[in-house]
Amino acid sequence: MSDEFVVKSDPELWEKLGMDVARFSGMPPMLTNAYRNIFLSQQNRPERMAYFDDMVANIHTGRIQEIYDAKEGGKPVIGTFCVYVPEELVVAAGGICIGLCGGAQGSIADAEKILPRNICPMVKSAFGFKVGKICPYFQVVDLVYGETTCDAKKKTWELLDRYVPTHVMEIPQMKRERDKRLWVEEVKDFKVAVDRITGNETDFEAVAGGIRTINAKRAALQRLNALRHHTPSPISGRDMLIIQQIAFYDEPVRFTEKVHELCDELEKRVQDGVAIAPKETPRILVSGTPMALPNWKLHYIIESAGAVVVNEESCIGTRYYKDLIDEGAADMDQQLERLTERYMKIDCSCFTPNDDRIDQVIREFEASGAEGIIDYCLQFCHTYNIEAVKLREACEARGIPFMAIETDYSPDDMGQLQTRVEAFIEQIKG
Ligand code: BJ8
């Protein structure tokens, strides 16, 4: 399988999207090698991972062609950078919502020609993809919808607007009743912006359909995450991470179906005692900042050091799917209010106070059968970095082994991280 796997190329399609084709042509071979080494080298993977491997093989071709065709057919294609932007309303309008956060080192130099160097690598990577014209997803969107979460993001949107129409949703920083009122208004504005592309106003039924579709996707991911919590785990942390990353660019109905098919296989593996690693393998929960494609650095280090990742408390992880929207609304106003209530439960560190998140991490630690927590913070992400203080205290109070890591996308600190992770795993074993 490993040698057969190739990330495909389609220079003609990329040309149509206005990409820097010469430069981008080097990307698929690089991704092919990385994916073979990190994912396909694993032993005894579930067979149903084949669909997700295929999604990676088609990441720059087949899936882009689907989105391109939908756009040509008048469907809205919206790029987002945060799980606070409600994709249900894009799906309700018959459109496609794509997560555009950047997880690659290769686009950072493009960004640093314009942005300051000392900001979050996720923001720089995304911005660099657009500036360098080296991301087909960025090229295919009608518009992007940013948000006012952290400082790096909200100020970058002002510059990004020079390259692609950029709207901004104001996300409050507290969760009081008055913040909720503002938030509902922002959700309504988002709906108007999406509807403007189709020229039709989505009605109650359409919004209800969008909510059902995305609720079903989140419920499938909840089922999958609960299955991987089994000891020994039937699936690796790396494979779980790639599935959660694919959730941000695949077609949601098909994705949901494929996740359930994988869950059926995992149930069988659990019954038959088939696992990805022996029972005594140390189990790690990773918490903190999101890992956007193709950021697989920490999972690779942890699992290469002989542990298994059993949960991601992250926006590319449980924060994305732990809550569903109440489907019982009677009219559109109530529908948008219930939608907003669900989004208000997301416990991002950009909020203050945010103690719910600390409780949530501990709950997930207990539910996943983890034996230690590695808190992952992207460099210059002040809110997660500071919140790690409270998380450490909560872990110390409960005797939970805890380690905080701050890193970026460069390979420079790999050796140092490997040493620290290995020592942490030894501590857990001890
Ligand atoms: S809800 S975590 S997706 S804001 S890591 S760019 S916060 S400096 S990604 Fe996020 Fe929405 Fe919150 Fe989730 Fe800024 Fe921090 Fe970078 Fe971040």
C-alpha cells in the first residue's frame, strides 16, 4: 500500500484557479513522502482508513474539482479559520465550508515578507498560502470569514482582505447574556453574507437541514472518539488526527457515512481484541491549540516514542464535535438562537473566564483512559500559553502527569521535543 499511495496532481485545474503552478508542483511529492512515512508505515491499521488515505491522495485534485464544480454551479464556497463560524448556515445554503487554517512550514516565509515574524505559525502559514498562491482551497473560495478571537488573527484579516474578500465575525470575549445578544446578531450577519452569494434567502427548513447534517457529522466523530478510548486503542492517534483534519474539507454527508463505517470496523476490532498497540502502551491526551493540516509533528513524536495518543482536546478534536445543536426550534429566530447557544459552549482560551475548559480537559482525561496530558501550544499563542498555568495546577492537584510544550512548524526543535516526550513517557511508565 505504502508505495502505491501518491498524492495526485492536476496542473490544469491549478492553472484555472490562478495558482503558482510551478512552485506548487513540488507539494504533492513532499506530501506523498511525509504521508507514507508517518501514516502508512504503521502496522495493523484499520482497513477502513483506506477512504481517508484516498482523501489525502485527492486533496489537491478530486476534492478541489468537486468544490470547483459546485462553485461553477452557483453554490457558495466559504473559507473559515475558526470553529466559531457556523458551517451549518453554509450547508443550509447548499454551499461548502472549508477550514483554511495553515499547518505547513512551507508557506511561512511568504507570510514573513509582510507579517511580523513573532506571531502564531498557524496564522502565518494560512496567510502565506494565499500570498504565495500555493493553496487550491484558498484559491477556490468565494470569500473568507474570519473572526475576532486572538489578536494575530483579527489584525491579519485586515491585510488578507487585500488578496481575498474577507468578512469578520465579532466573537465576544465573555459569555454573558449581553454577549449572547451580540453573538446572535453576528450569526444573522453571517447568514446574510452566505445568502448573498446564492441570491436566495435560506428558510427555516433549509437551516434545519444544515443543522441536521452537521449534527450528524459531529455525532459520528463523537462515536469514533468514544471507540478509540477503549484500552487497548483500536486506532492510532495519528489516524484519528488525520480524520479530524479531513472533517474540515470533506463533503459532510459522505464523511459521516465513512466515519460510521470505520466505527463499525473498530467495534469489531474491540470485540476481537485487535489493537493498534499492546495494552500496556502509555496513553496520552493532547490538549491545547489546533493542529491544522499537515501538522502531524507532535503526534508523530509521541507515537514514535512508544505511546499512543487517545484524545485531542483541541478545535481539530473534541472542541469541534463535543456539542450538538438542539434541533427542536419552532422558528428561524429560535433556530439561530439555539445554534448560537451551541457555539457559545466552545471553550476557547480567547474567552475570560474560561474555567469550563479546565474541567472539560479533566473530564476527557478520565473518559479516555489517558495516563498523562501533553498541553500543546503554538508559539506566540498567549491565551493558550497562559491558560496552561491553570491546567497544570488542576493536573497537579489530581496527581495527573502533565507537560506543556510550546513549538512551531519548523523541524529545528524535533530532537529536543523527542527527548522531552521520551522522558515524560518514562515518567508515566514509572
Ligand atoms: S476556537 S483555538 S479555532 S480561535 S493558536 S490562531 S488562538 S494565536 S486557533 Fe482557534 Fe477558534 Fe479558538 Fe479554536 Fe490565535 Fe492561538 Fe494561533 Fe489560534
